[in-house]
Amino acid sequence: MMDKRSEENEIRCSGCGIRLQSEEQNKPGYIPLQALEREPVICQRCFRIKNYNESSSVTVEQDEFLRLLGQIGGKDALVIHIVDIFDFHGSVISGLQRFIGNNPVLLAVNKIDLLPKVTNWNKVRNWVQKEAKELGLKVVDVVLCSAKQSSGFDRLLEALAEYRGDRDVYVVGATNVGKSTLINRLIRDYSDLDQELTVSRYPGTTLDMVHIPLDDGREIIDTPGIMYPSRYSELVSPQDLGVILPDKPLKPAVYQLNEGQTLFFGGFGRFDFIQGERQSFTCFASGRVPLHRTKLERADELFRDHAGELLAPPSRESLEKLPEWTRHEFRIAKGSRSDLFISGLGWIKVNNDSGAVLAVHVPKGIKVLVRPSLI
């Protein structure tokens, strides 16, 4: 292995794996020359995240990411795909199988600590398997885990040993799904390196591929977090990210609604019950997002006059930076058990099976869909 400092253009940041450079401060991989003498050698961005938990927006766009995924297709490897149970349909990499060929996928479902304590985990696992199949993934196993609480982790290591054989392991995931935290656990359990990856809450903090050598000569390769603009967590400011990303177990909020009533999720989104018999809906969102009930006929006016004040967060200023709202209407069939899912913000569970006509208003581009109930 060449000396870390022998050739500056080949030195890589031990935090995010990017090639380091000392010329352009606002380009990825910038490191002041004097910092090259420090151990571990990390770029200014990782240094800031590590020491000040500060973000700077360097992320990998979809096309670049897909090109990188395509490289995996030509190799014999195990792919660990990490998804976030709170934003399952927003964090699953669509078309993953197409890029990685016949390589098996181990689905690690993170952040299960956010689901209510009384959750039936077998049902959750079955739900994940079914939804993954619908999305075209060839999943060899589903492991429910919480990087935050280090639970389910032994099971993930067992599954890794069981399916890896004599192969490299690629870890893929969207931003904000807890990928770096899990990778750090893998390093601790598998490798004698003292280089941990950068762990941060801000989107896109793993650039380039980071290679972690395993004891048998194989390696774990961490890929960059992919940004999906269809997730609310990618659109909001860092301070609002702290509002919509839950960090405590979700407290389901149950509302009995009559048709013609509306619920506002702060100023982030709105849910309309347009038609149907009186019934209950359960909202699953971060506890920091205040819910506000009003009449449907008053909803437009309320938002126009009070967004960013009564209906906040986000602030009026932050709202102006978001795309304009768009309306999605859904007809929930009789006899179905469904969630109305808003990527990055949460979901609304329809508790009755008598059918309903519902609508959701969120900034344009955010993924909104109806799915079988998770809980």
C-alpha cells in the first residue's frame, strides 16, 4: 500500500472516502494543506460534521449513483440494502435489482425503534417481504434492526456470515437511513481498523466508495448515500430536518373525522377527508410536527393566511423555498386496510374498512401513495 502522503491526489479521506484536494475550498474533498499532517486524514467537510455536526451539501445525484450501482452487477457479491422503516417506500432504491444483476439482497430495515413498543414484529417482517417483492427485489432475508439502539445487529451479522460465502459485501442505501451507523458497527465487529466512517444526520455524507478490509481478504464496500428529491427529508432546511425526522418512538395520534374535515401537519402538508362515513384515522409522524384540525372549506384560506405562523414549522421563509403544493386524491376501496404514505413526513392509517375519498397536499415532487397498512 502506498504511503498516505506520497502523492496528494491519491490520498483519500478516511471519513467519506473522497479523493482529497487542497485547491478549491467549495469542491468535495477539500483539505487545508496543514491538515494533511493530522491523523486520521479527513476532509474539511467530515471534520466539520465530526466536530461541529455541521452540514455542507455535497451529495451524489441519481445518475452518478446508478453508474456506481452498475459496477456491482458485474461482480459476485452480497448486497446489503439498508432502508428506513419510517420512510420505507421513500428509501427503497427503485430498480435496484436491475443494476445489481443476480446478486442476492439482504434487506436491513433500520429505525425499528421508532415503531410503537406493542408492534407485532412478525407482521412487520411479512409486510416488508411482501412490499419488497412488489418492488421487484430478490430478498434472501429481512433483518429488522435499530442502529441507534444496536438491536437486531447480531442477527444482521449472522445473516451476513450466512449469505456472504467467499464474497465482497456492498452496502447501499439512501441518505438518512442510518447507513454510516451500521457500517461503523460492522467495522467494530469485523475489522481492526480504527478508522470509523463519518456519521451524521445530514443527507449525502458518504461520497465515493469506502473499502473496509475483512479478515479473510474480502471487503465491505460502503457506497454513497443516494439522494431522492421525492423524500421530504431532502427538501427541507437542516433545522426542519430535525423536526420531521423522528428520534423517539412514534406516538400515534388518532382522530375521529367527519367528511369535510382537514388535518394540517404543521405547515408541511395537509390531509383532507373528502367523502365517507364518520371514521377514525391514525397519524404517524414526528412528535415535533404539530397537528391542526379544521374544516375542509376553510383549509385553503387558513394556509394562505397562517402558514409559517399558526401552521408552523416550517417558517414562512422556509416555506417560500419549497416547491408549490400539489394535490393528490385517493379513493380507498371498501374492505381494504390502508396507509396513506407521505415520503419523509410519515403516514395516515385508515382505520375503518368502509371506504373513503381522501386527498393529500404537499410540495410538488414528494412521493405520496396508498399502501397496505404497516401497523
